[in-house]
Amino acid sequence: MVTGIAPAGWWLFAFAVGVAAGAVTRRLLVAMAVTLAVFFLVYTGVSLTSARLHYAAPVRVEENAPEVRGEPWAINTPGGAQAQLPAGALLVTSGWARADGTAVPRDVVWACAPTAYEYLQCMRDKGLHWFADYHPADRYWRFQYTEAGALALVTVLLSAFVVRRAR
């Protein structure tokens, strides 16, 4: 995220890490290297682990497999439910699920049938439905405040450590 208030939280976090690294190492270049390493490890960890997707519980949309009439190549999405996602939605996951809501492993789904018509008919016969978990666009600021708040908390803790170390 490069817009909103989260970048300010990242800047404050990086500054606090730098001050704490300087307080511990008392060497400028070592503190700079530690700061860069810690910042990029934390930022990459948050980005690659998709931690942002777990700031709130996603919304789920479900749809039964449609009956295929006409040309099977006219089907763009597995169940057509992707078209129901609102504009700007952040997709968390999608796939096929059983009636109780448990996701079906992809290898089971792909082993069902080779063509689109047979594939969707197989999904219907097995009683599976297509689902998508997503975050609506109106959660943007909630996610910004959540991330900035978490970073502010870590920044305050690092600042307290530096004050205690300086005394």
C-alpha cells in the first residue's frame, strides 16, 4: 500500500527501528544496515504472507454451478459468481466447496472432467458450488487504520526501549 496513512506508519516504524538499532549498536553504518534489513524483512513478510487480507473477515459469495446450454466456450468463470463481485473488491480466495462450506482440493476439481460442459455438469452432480471470499472496497480505510495502528504500536514499543536504554 502506497496511499493513505499506512505509508506514514511504515516511515515512523523505519525511523524507530533505526533509532533502536543505533542505540544498541552505537555504530552508524551497522545501524543503517540493520534498519534496512529489519524494515525490508518486516515489509516483505507483511506483503508476501498476505497479512493484509486477514485484517478483517472476508465476505463470501456463493453460486451453484450453472447448467450449461449452448457453447461451453462462452463460459468465462467457473460459476459466473466472479461477475457478482462488486467493483474494487479485493479477492482473497475462490474455488469450489461442498454443501457444508469446506473447500474442495483443486486436484479433485480438475480431475472431474476434461471439457467445460462436462466439468460444470460434474460439479453439479457432486453437489458442489462455486465460492469467492473477498473484501469490499469500502474496507480500504479500515485496513489503512489497522496497519497504521499496528505499526504505531510497534513504534511506541521501540521508542520506549530506546528511552529505557538511554537512561
